[in-house]
Amino acid sequence: MKIAIASGKGGTGKTTLSTNLASYLSEKNKVVLVDLDVEEPNSGLFIKGNLIYEEEKFKMIPKWVQETCTLCGNCQKVCNFHAVIQLGTMILVFPELCHSCYACSELCPTGSLPMTSKKMGDLKEYKKDNLSFIESKLVIGEEQAVPLIHQTMKYVDEKFGNDAIKIFDSPPGTSCPVIEATKDADFVLLVTEPTPFGLHDLKLAIETMKELKKDFGVIINKSGIGNNNVEAYCNEEHIPVIAKIPNSRKIAELYSSGSLLYNEIKEVKKELIKIEDFILRLKETK
């Protein structure tokens, strides 16, 4: 089972849910928690495990070889991302824009744009009992999250079998990194908060999941603030509201200290049990 935890906006509680759910499920199951918010991963603030593996991650970008280049301009024509342009007698390569599609390199008639590796981030794996925690982080200045997310998910698929429950803490929003993080998920948990802003961005996330043809349900975090419009909307659209995590000062205090919630707050554990039951029923149908 691959469960992606996503939201239409940041700050709704994706990491709160991801870390607590993964830790709780690992008491009875083999669980892999993967932090795919590679621009600013923070699941590691709550999961304390032993570092067992780390590696640098690279992407491939073209390097211009002036001596063999005939300035035919073909590279500029085939690059859909404007990462390679011809400026007079120079070919300029912008690594930040390159999507490593190899088009310019493969279609260069003189082989003047060989692909070279460029570090884009680091991957680390931690272990704590039945819980494996994977985190990747972009290097400072790297703009593209998708290639690192892709390589991180590939690492997880190659190392862990189908016997583990895999939980992906996805980036916020509805842009390319979210699509990459959720495209292979069996089910997506959309975390929202019961406010007008939360409902607005939840609708964007729902439309994205519908375009991806993903099964999804909603988790309402900070239940008790705002209004009931989120729940009313879900009922009208026949979207399952799987759990409602209460709003409380105690939760905020524990979260700010880097502590997990479910062992301290029985209401949180009760909602995690609901999510567990839902996931296990879902697993039987997959």
C-alpha cells in the first residue's frame, strides 16, 4: 500500500499526520515513511531513528563543447524548457531550467552537448524498530524538486517490498512536485482545516486528484475552529471524511517541542485508529 498525504496549502498538518500515523502503524506493521517535501523536509524533527544509509543524488545536465560545435541551433529548437539557447557564437546552458530530458544532447549532430552530472540533493535513511524513515533534501540553490522526488521514490520501490505500508509526506499545493509525489499512490489523504481558506485550497487539491484519477479522502485537522463548510462540502460531493483531529493547545505545545501526539492525547489516537481501519480495509481490496 502506498498512501500519499497531501494538501492544497502548507500548514494544514500533513507532517503532523504523516509522522504520527507512521509511528502508530509501525507498532503492528512494517512501515516506510518518506518525506517528499524535499525543499524543506521536517518529518525528521519528530522521527528519531538511527542513520543507516545516505547518498548524494545527481541529475544530468548538458555541457557545451565549443571546439566541436557548428552552431546549428538545433539544441535551442528542441529544448522545451529554454534551458539551452544560442547567443551569437555562444551556446548557453541554464542548469536550473534543465529537465534532464537529453533531447539537446541526443539530437546534437556533432555530439557537442554531452550530459554531465550535477548534485541536486541528499538522501538519508533512518531505522527505528518497524519504521524505516527516508528523507531527501535539495541542496541550496537547486530549484527543481521533481527529479529528487522521482529518485527518492525509485529508491523506496527498489528497496522495500509490497509487505510494507508506505506513507509519503507530500509537498504542499497542487504543482508539479505534488503530482510527482502522488501519481503512484494507491490512496491520497487530503489534509485540510475547517476555514474558508482551507476549503478553497482543498477544492484545488481535489480537482488535482480527480485529474490524476486518484482515490482520495479527507482528514480535517484543527477540528473545532472555523466553521462546518468543509464537512458540508465533502458530504455534498460524496467525499469520505475519514477522521477529524481536534484543535487544542496541548497539541500545539507537543508539536512545537518535536513530540508525537498519539501517546499523549487520546483523542488523536482515536482518530488514528479510524484511519488505520480505513487503510486496512482498503488494503484488502487492492
